[in-house]
Amino acid sequence: MPETMVAKHAQWPRVADPIFNISEKAQAAIKSLGKENVINATIGALTDDDGNIITLNTVFDEYKSLPNSEIAAYASIAGQKDYLEAVKKACFKDSMPDAHIRAVATPGGSGAIKLAVWNYTNEGDEILTSDWFWSPYVSISEEVGRKVTTYQLFNEYNNFNFNSFRERFLNIASKQERIFTILNTPAHNPTGYSVPDNDWDKILNLSKEVAQNPEKKIILFVDVAYIDFVKDDDGCRKFFEKFTNLPENILVIVGFSMSKGFTAYGMRMGAAICISSSEDVAEQFYYSCVHSCRANWSNCNRGPMKVLTNIINNPEKYKEYMDEKKIYKEMLSKRAEVFVEEAKKCELDILPYIDGFFISIPCEDPKAVSEELTKDNVFVVPLKRGLRFAVCAVSEEKCAIAPSIIKNALERVRGQMLARD
Ligand SMILES: Cc1ncc(COP(=O)(O)O)c(C=O)c1O
């Protein structure tokens, strides 16, 4: 018998996904103890106070009103033309950069990351992102022979650590032709942080400095998966305007997703949107992505494309959708506000949260703390550098009690560590 039938490049360690692991434990606890006695902060989707997934009626009524043919038929490889226009409007709103902008439909934001990584890096390249990051960035990069390297997201004042960013960025620039950076902002997963506009200026100035060498190719991938759940809809988009008039060897690719903003996680719809001062660079983007789409998933889901198009292009439907979403945005920000307040009161150290689905708690040995918390029937995701608490999935009432429970568990684990040393 051969040791494995899997080709060498496709052999990976058999590790269970840590999120699904802990989430399964939470489900089991809910079954045996009842949901009122369990805090399940592992889910990456917006849920009501009982833990049921929230779905926007304005989105699903629209979907269900589509003729079958609009759902069943193949879509264009690049995505339907009207969707590609509408998705730009949905993404940029009033902050559309003055540039050549081309979009390609993708299966969720994940598809956009895949297209950008594959088409804009070389084998063996290092890809830069922050030390707190969404782990699929690594899977997507490793799958195609790229490596993720990180800068420290925060400095000692809990501000954006531009010095660390600069150091890593220049290090990559010194050894690679391509400097590909993933910035997940606004409402970063897992911290809820957003890169402030003045730090965007620094990032762009640094990029322009490096871009003076015409041999260098700078790609800024901006993952905006959570943008539609940011409190300040317009303010959080202002940074897009800074992408006007960039040098031709700086390309911005925005990864847009319908998963959160339209509560359409399983519909698998998104877009990769490029912004360039060069029409030719934008055209190249389009054709290389279309080739990859054909080679990977052919075309995307036609139904959700139509849903977004119909909602964005119809002022009445758009208003209804925004009004409905506002209720849940307020629910989310109230939960987070309560969590942050209580964390402060009980002196639980958390990372700076601004917007989004998650709050992070830095700690040593996150696995042990997450395990310890299961004794209190609190389930959180252990990351490399801390815990991820999903405020998107926990009621305000439970968000108020969770920080002190976490603080106590942290202290117990610290005590056990000290006793061992
Ligand atoms: C940081 C981040 N980027 C991108 C995505 C993409 O999600 P999807 O492929 O469902 O659009 C997610 C989803 O959880 C995410 O957390």
C-alpha cells in the first residue's frame, strides 16, 4: 500500500479546525445544560439573543422573489455586468476613488483573497499581514506555496504599530520584487480594530517611497469583509478616496463580501475590486482574474448577485435594507459597548475594539484559558496570541457577565502556571 495517495504538494497535517472543535463543545454544552446556561462566543455570524442566525428579510424576500431562471442560469465568468457595477457602489458608496476600477465576482471574500494571492505573488513569496489575523490567510497562501509573515498590529500604546509595519514592509521590499500586504480594515477580525486615516497616509507614503523603484510592485489587499457592520458607514469609507492617483506600480485590491453585510454567508458571493491609476493595469487585473475564475470555480452564484444589484439600484429597497440592518448594527454595538465597559471595570485587558464582530483578549497559553473557561460553560476561540470573543453571537446580558468570568479563568490559569514553574 502506498503511504499516501495524495500528491506531495497537497499533503497537510491532519489538524482539526480549532474553531469548529470548540464550537462543537459549545453545542454539546447547550444540549445538556440549556442555552441560558452557556455562553457560546465561538460563532462567526450575527445571531439573536437565543443564538439563532439573523437573516435580513430585505435580502431573503428579494432572493425568494427572483424567477427560478435568475437563480438557475449560469452567470458570466467575471460576474453579471450589472452586479459588477452595483458591487462598486455597495463597496465605496460616496468614497469611490478617482481611478480605473474593475471588479470580478468571487465566491465570498475568500475567493477574492485567493485570486489576489495567486495572481499577484510568486511562488515562495512572503505575504505581509498583522500578527492578529484571520487564519485562512495562511491556508490560502500556503496552498499555493506562499508564506505569511507578520508585523505587530499594536504598539505599546495600543495604536497602529507603523514602525513594525514599516520594518517588515521594507524587509520584504529588500528581497522581493512584489510586496503584497493584507490589511483587514475596518472592523478587523479578530480584534475589531480599524486602521485610522492618518496611519493610512503613512502606509501609502511608505508604499510610494518604495514605488519610486520601478522594479517594485506593491499590492495592497484591503479585506473589507466587515465594512457593512461599522457604525459610521460613510466615515469608515473615507480612506478609499486616498487610492486616487497612486503610482502605477501600486495596485489596491479590495476584497468585498456579501457574507456579513447581507447576512448571506452560505450564498458565497463577493468581489475582488482593483483600483489603479493605469487603465492597462486594471485591464490586466480583470483578464488574469477571469482566467483564474474559469480555472477554479468557473462562474459564481447568480441569485445573490441579482439580490445585491436589485437592492443597491432601487432607492426604496436600499432604504429598507439599510433600515433593517441598522437595527442589528445597533444591537451589535450595544453588546460590544457593554463588553468593553465591563472589561474595564474588572480590569480585563482587551485589544482596542472599534467595530465589528469580535473582541480579542491577549493572554499567555490561550488554549489552556479557553479550556479553563469551558468549566464555566463559556466557549471562546483560542488564537495564537489570545482569545477571540464573538460579540456578534452573544446577548448583551451575557456580554455583561463574560469579562469577569474570563478574568477569573485567566487568573486561575496564571496561578497554575506559577505553581508549575
Ligand atoms: C477577515 C475575514 N476576511 C474575509 C472573510 C471572508 O468570508 P467569506 O468568504 O464568507 O465572504 C471573513 C469571513 O469570516 C473574514 O473573517
